[in-house]
Amino acid sequence: MLLVTARRPAVTFTPRESRILDLLRAGLPQKDIAARLDISPWTVKRHLENARRRHRVATTTQLAVLYARTRGARRTS
């Protein structure tokens, strides 16, 4: 699967978004992610909202799937 095309820019995540998504995929609720990263739950929610908006996905689940696919693509390259 190609992640970079003329129509679709490269899928990237900030280091903070990556850390949040790693913890979310590990099964932690947003409240626990916030406590672990020493940030507020509102900040976790805002990072996820910004990433969803930037990548044009509707749900956090879709964002997590996109993140998992990009991580898999990076590992095989």
C-alpha cells in the first residue's frame, strides 16, 4: 500500500500524537493516558481531535487504524 501519492500527502503524526495513539492502542482510556503523560484529559482529547481533522477521519478508531497502518509501513521499509 502506498502512503504517498499525488492526491494523498504523507501520513505523519507528531511525537505526542504517536505516544497517545500507542497508549490508546494498548487499551488505556484517555483519562489514564493523560495521567501517564502528565497532561490533562482535555489535552489528550485535543491532540486526537487535531490528528483526526488533519487526516480527515471521523473517529478515533479510524485514526488508530490509520496510525497502525503507517507504523506497519515504516517497519517494512
